[in-house]
Amino acid sequence: MPDVPTVAQTPATSTPFKPVKRPRLEEEPEDDPVELDTIPFIDCEDADPLWNLNTSDILEASIDDDDDDIDEENTGSLSDSKLFAVEKGQLVLLFNRCHQCGLLGASAVITSTEGCQVRIEQSCLGCESKWIWKGQSLVGGYPAGNLALSTAILSAGALPGKTLRVLKFWGMQAISPATFFTHQRRFLHQAVRNVWNEEQERVLGAMQTTAILSGDARCDSMGHCAKYGSYSLHDTIHNKIICTELVQSNEVKSSNAMELHGLKKALSVIEEAKPDAQIVLTTDGHKSVAKWLREEKADKVKHHLDIWHVSKGLWKKLSGLAKKFPLVAKWMKGIRRHLYWCAQSSNGDPELMVAKWKSVANHIANIHVHEDKRFPECCHGKIYREWFDPGR
Ligand SMILES: [Zn+2]
Ligand SMILES: [Zn+2]
């Protein structure tokens, strides 16, 4: 019997093999396997920053002319209060008892609204006092609830126009789209940048001397005519995107070259933060990326191909073949599972992986012993399938 794998079966066995994670296909022999267990796990629950609007930052920002009635003392936090929908009539009812002397029959008028902020003025004939009440605390002069609404729209990835229209149809007082964009421009984008930078610094700081990363580009349209693209590197150990670099197609010769350019930009960020880091990088099969990594970065980056992309390419070829030879269609799933199994069960040994992979040509013809000594025999027991006839 050959070196029997313990985690998976060949596709021909009765138990279907389902790949749990994407194993990596070796591009080059792995002579120094990385000890995943030695890399400390960062508890994402604790580590994720809760975004709290920094009051002092906002106070420094310039303030709209229409925010003249700023009550600097009445500053609050966005995160510690709940909001309720209250009818106008029900709200005003609360103000018929004087805030000062407690006499019933005080008059209350809604004097102004600003977004979902409401201002009520209570007057008492008994003690002749006036009291101004506001529905929301202020953060840096801005009603906290208004800012929270803009924040919620942005962080939920919702369309501001549509979301605010929903509130309008509901009868809820809300900010205008223009106010949303003002909030976004003045505070929210900077807040997102701050959180991103802090988090990136933290994750890069926690990175060990060997980083296990995967990278891929995404573009604004399919094909080779994208104007913008982004390249992201994912830290597989901590399950975090550690770097996203934007690329515009005119930065490179053609939009097709954006993939490599994006990777170069993203890797330079890692190298700047961790000059001594060794990187294990998984990417799709972009030829220019593989060539550059092989020729320029061989000493620093160990390159792997993502099996999902390999299997996708294989599936496409088999689909074409199945149109001519219907029996291929019956074997397609099995062959794909075999590909995953080869990568997963070979413990990073590329030669063993290739030997296992080549055995599939014999296997589908009902031949289960193979010439290659590294994988001389299939691992399955007796099976019955519709076999290919190698003589035909
Ligand atoms: Zn009174
Ligand atoms: Zn076999």
C-alpha cells in the first residue's frame, strides 16, 4: 500500500470528499513548513475597535453657520443611548407640567427641528419661567442622533437617498442627503481612516516573522477594461484584511497589469512594516504575478496557487470536453475532488502531489496501480464505476 492519507479518501470511494478549506498547491518545494501553532491568535472580539466619535476631534472641526445655537456643555456620546420613535402629540403632552414650579397647564411649543433633533420651549404662566428642552445631546455642536444616523447609513453600506426616503415616508424627522454628505466629508471618512490605520498598525505589529497571506485583485468591471482596481492582502492566521491598495489603470501600461502592480504596492506596505518578514503568499494563477514573485521575491516570498482557481480552470476544460464525450460529465466532480485531495493529502510535497494527480488518468480507466513509485497504488477499496476504455 502507498502512503495512505488519513484525512481524505480518493474520489472513487463511497464517502464523498468535501474540501473544508482551500488547500494550497505548491509552486515550489516547501522546505521550511511554517508552524501555524506558534503564531499567536489575536482575539478579534477584543481587538476590534468600537468606533466612538472623538468629541475633541469634532470640536476642532469647523461648524456650519446654521449651528449657531451650540450648547458646548451639553455634549454626549453616540454609543450609550437608545433612540425611540415618539409621536409629536405624545411628546408635547409631557411638557404640560411646569419644569420649575410643577404647575399643570404649562404651554409647550416645538420651536425648531434640525434633522431628527427637536427643540421644545415650555412657558409657565404661574412662575413665568421659560425652559428649552432638546431631544438629543450634542457632540461637537452636532446633534448626536443626526451624526449617528449618518454613521449608521455609511457603516451599513446603505444608500443615503433611499434610506432617508424611507424615514420621510414613515413620517420620521430626518437629516437631508446634503447633511449626510457633510457629515461624511467632515467626520466619517476621517474616522474610518483612523480606525483602519490603527487596526492595520496593530495587525502588522502582531505579525510574526512568517506571515501567511493570500492576495487577490478586484476590479470595477469584468474583462480587461477596468479603470480602477484594488488589491487586498488577507492575513490567513488572523482572518483580517491587512492591506488594500487602490490602483488606477493609467498607473500601469494596461488594465491587465493592475493585478501585479496592486500586489507590488500591497507587498511594499508589509515590507516597510516588517522588513524581515518571510511571506507565504497564496494567489490565483496570474502569470505575471507568479513570474515576478519567482524572479524578484524568491528569497522573501514563498508562492502558492489557490486551489479554488486551479479547480475552476480544470472544471472549465472538463466542461468543454464533456460536450464531446458524455462520460466525462460523470467523472467531473470526482476529478475535481481528486484535485483537492491531492493538494490536501500530500503534506506540501509537490512531487507526491503530481504523482497522485497523474494517477487519475489510470484510475478512470479502471487501472489502480501506477508506475510512479511515489504513488504506486490507489487508496480505495473495490469500487464499481463506468470506466473509460483506454483502447478506444
Ligand atoms: Zn411654573
Ligand atoms: Zn483507483
